[in-house]
Amino acid sequence: MKHVVVVAHPAAESFTMALTRTYTAELEQLGHSQRTYDLYRMGFNPVLGAQELLPITTDRSASPDVMKAQDDIRAAAAVTLIYPLWWLSMPAMMKGYVDRVFARGFAYESHEGIVRGLLTGKKAVLMTVSGAPLPLLVKSGNWNAVQVLQDTHVLRSTGFELLEHLHFDEIVPNLSNVVADRCMARIRDCAREHFPA
């Protein structure tokens, strides 16, 4: 099975990037192929230009970086997004990727306010990281906001079957090796559960 894994974190040695390396290694160990879009290291341009808002026609096509990303998604059976929650949302780099790549005509159509996803038949996994404890986010109602925007509006509305939103909470500087190892085990379990060999 082909996978696209998209990750956004500015620090190459961050916990988020360690999760990504563990997950992609597990996918490959299971016999899958994957292409990682490390948005910061590849210098992805997150800025949506005015021209990109126009419908794609024979006179105007998407820019080469967006066309490549869309071609990779077309060829993949599964897409995984991995990022930290900053202000309860995705980093601007990931938001720019979503804005530019999950474009009208590729990821969805909209007529009279009704959205129809065009990426049906594809699976998705969402992995997020926060310093805040998940029970606190749930109690405050903030977790519901995260799920509505990111799980439902971004992924399900474009047609993906969301297999799991795996969240790692209380991830703080100087995280103990025991906690980090437990998290890495969870991410390997996620790959094995949803994408067995």
C-alpha cells in the first residue's frame, strides 16, 4: 500500500519528528511504501496565492509543487498528517499545505453550500501533539473544537475515511525516556492495527 505522510515541525529533532520517523519506519517494516512531506525541511511554500483561488482550467493549472503533492495523494491509499497543536490548531505550514493541496476541484466540490468530498476511498490518520493534558482539553470543550475543525471539516469533508486521531498529550521539554518510549510504541501499534502486513 502507498502512503503519503505529511509532517510540520520546525525542529528536526523534535518529538513530532521522532514520531514521524518511528511511524514511517514501521510502515516500511510492514511492507508499505511511503513518501514523507517534511514541510519545513523541503521548504514548502504555505502561502496561497490569488491565482490559486481560480478554478483549474485548461488555461491555468496548479503550480508544480501542488501538482506533485496532489499526484502523490492520488497514487496513495492512505494519508497521515502529523503536527503539534498550536493555539489548538495546526501550524501555519500545515494549514498552508491543506489550503493549497486540498483545493477545490481536487479534494472537494461545493455547490450551493453543500460540500462533496472527492478523496473518497482513501484512508487517513491524524496525529497531534500537545503540552496540555487531554482531559483538560476535553473538559474545557476545546477538544471538541479540534475534532470538529480538523477531523470532520478538513479530513472527513474531503472524503477521507478517518481511521484514527491519535493524540499525544503532556509532551513537554525534557520528556522522560519512559514516556517517549511509550509514545513510540503507541505509534507503531497504530501502524500495525490499521495497515497490517
